[in-house]
Amino acid sequence: MKKIFLILGIAATTAFVSCKNNDASSKIKSENVEVAAQRDEAAKNVAEMTFEFTEYDFGSIEQGTQVEKVFKFTNTGNAPLIITNATSSCGCTIPQYPRNTPIAPGESGELLVKYNGSGKNQVTKTVTVTANTAKGSELIRIKAFVNGKDNISPITSQTK
């Protein structure tokens, strides 16, 4: 029982001694507050990528026919836009873009998508554009109806 009172007494004394009344606001440095305010304001500036259109239909094309389309976009945000990567859903589609080139707010850029006409029937391919936007990535699509090449030769019969 004495041990319990001794432990409780030590715990109470420790709690009272450690709870000194320090004025925390006196420890704040004004230059740190200014730096934090500037950092928070800069964090609000975000690039935004706005495309004229995000999907394009090539219509009907012959298999193996190479086609390409330019997707125009504008930085509608309030910070420089930087595209770090653009990847397609397959190797038959190749995106070309201004890699790691800052695009100022209000300025425009272009992303060229080349498709080699592989596949058959209705084909849809996507390109994922990775950039420093709030979403982090944008998605564009191309579509085409690919007419297959007929490799069947007519059968000729000869009668003797």
C-alpha cells in the first residue's frame, strides 16, 4: 500500500513540476512566420492543363496506315506547367511532347500523337500525360476503325 501511495505521489509531483506556464507565443520568430506565409502562398500556385479536345477519331483507316494528330493545350493555371512524361497504352502509339520545358501561365503547347494503324476493327488508344498539375496526369484518346488487309487470294480452278 505504501508503494502505491509513493508511486502516486511521485507521479503527481512530476505532473505539477512539468506543467510550468511558459509563454509559447514569445518563442515564435517573426521571420519564420513570414517564410511560412510565402511558402503557403507559393503552394497555392498550380499549373492546369486544358486541352482543346481530349479525344480524336481518325475514322476508317487501312491497316498499317500511319496517322497522327496534334493535341493543343493551354496552361490555364497560375504556375509554370512542366510535362515530365507521356506514355501510351501500347507501342503502336507514340506521343511527342515538350519534355521538361516550362510553359508559362496563359501560354500554349502541343502534344503530337502518332499511331501506326495496327490492330483490326474498332481501336481505341490512350495517352497518359504526367505533369505538375493538381491532378498529376491528364488522359487523351485516339480512335480509329482499322480495315484489315485481305490476304486471301482468289482461288482459280483449272479444268482439263
